[in-house]
Amino acid sequence: MTLVHHAQREVTLKLVYYGVGLGGKSTNLEIIHAQTRPEFRGKLVSVNTEAERTLFLDFLPLQLGKFRGYTVRLHLISVPGQIAQDSTRQMVLRNVDGIVLVVDSQADAIEGNNYAIRNLDYNLRQDGTDPDRIPMVVQYNKRDLPGILDVEELGERLGVPEGIPELVSSARDGWGVFATVKSIVRVCMQQLGDPSLRDEGRVECLLEEPRARFYPSGPVSMIHAIAPQEEEQELELDELELVSG
Ligand SMILES: Nc1nc2c(ncn2[C@@H]2O[C@H](COP(=O)(O)OP(=O)(O)OP(=O)(O)O)[C@@H](O)[C@H]2O)c(=O)[nH]1
Ligand SMILES: [Mg+2]
């Protein structure tokens, strides 16, 4: 739910990067942090395991230009992709305004991408959010790698419905990342319309018309039964590393 502050003439969007483990969610935020002017961004806070996997989240506050006289602020957050961290993902999704679904374009990641989409659907529903009305864009990442699947094939195999903007990127090489964030902001702002006409505080910015579903016939309730096998990882408190830059 978008936060509208009339006195400060500010709008804050909470945008969540979601997707398969190691898909490049954190790298998107690192690139945005590295390539924006310091006066427009806050600290990038990452809570990682020793192996550089996201344990809790990455958080990056960012300021964009003005939209109809209101300063647009973003809270960019990436969830941990590891299957075991599901309660964290549910918590991070609370009051989300827009989702960037980061897809790993490699052929052997298709099962993980599939799982992430179903898991997102399930977790949004758990919180009472209609997954078909949440602003969303899909980012096909890792386009620099050899042997990746065509975008068309990926879209088909993942059941990406019409109406979702699709972008290509190599977050590692730093391209496609800003186009993605602009795209999700555009979808959100289209729903918000003129901020001065909105109430103060949290306002809902869901799509008026639900779009077609990912997996029209997929049994999302079976989500936990279809989780791909993943190595168990013991997490200890002193493994935590707090990075801020
Ligand atoms: N070749 C290539 N590697 C990438 C790209 N994006 C990310 N990576 C690499 O993939 C690995 C995982 O990237 P992360 O950004 O940590 O992935 P994540 O989605 O945040 O992973 P979790 O936090 O575990 O869910 C890192 O080694 C990145 O450098 C890309 O576009 N191309
Ligand atoms: Mg991460």
C-alpha cells in the first residue's frame, strides 16, 4: 500500500524483488546503489550468510524525481530466495506495492523459477493480497550467459500472462536494471494516479482489473509439496554479516 504524505508532498512505494535463489535479486539492488548519486539514495543494508546468500533481506531507500508535484520515494527490498526462508518472504511482502519477479534465464533454473512464482502467489494470498491485481514486472536476468533459454520460451514455460511488462537484463553487467525499476514504478504510478486526489496515509494501488493468472489451473495450495530439493543450511548468528555502503 502506497504511503501518501500531503504536507511533505511525498509518495513512498515499497517494491519487492522476488524470485529463485541466486537469480540476481541482490545484484539488482547493488547496481542501483552503485550507480545512483549519493544524495538520492540511502544506505544499502544487506543481511547475508557467509556464503553471500541473502539471509534476511536487502533494503535500499531511493529518491526519484517528482510526479505531479509529489516527490517519489522508493523502498527497494529483495527477499531471500532460499526455500527455507519462507516466513521472511511472507513478512517482507506485507504492504507491498509492486513486485519485480527476477527470473534466472538458465535452462536448469526453470524448476526453481516455477517454484518461486507459485510461492509468490501463495504468500500473497496468505496475506490477503490478490496476486492477479498486484503491479508486477518480470525481469529475465543473466542474459549474458551462454546456453540460456529464449525469452519467448521462458515466458511460455513460466506461464507469464499478458499484460505483465517483460524486461531483459544482466544485473551482473549492470544493464536492464534501471529499465526494470522504471517499469515497475510506471505500473504503480498508473494505479495511483494524481496523488493530491488520494487520502493521506496508506492507499491501495492494486490493478482495477485482474490480469490473467500465472498457471490458470495450477494448484497453488500444494506449494510446499512441490518445493525442489535444496541443501539444508545451518544458520548461526555469528555467520551474519551486515554490509552497508
Ligand atoms: N552471469 C551473471 N551472473 C549474475 C547475474 N546476476 C547475478 N549474477 C550472479 O549470481 C549470483 C547470485 O546473485 P545474487 O544477486 O546474490 O542472487 P539472489 O537472487 O539475491 O540470491 P539469494 O539472495 O540467495 O536469493 C552472484 O554470483 C551474482 O554475481 C547476471 O545477470 N549474469
Ligand atoms: Mg539475495
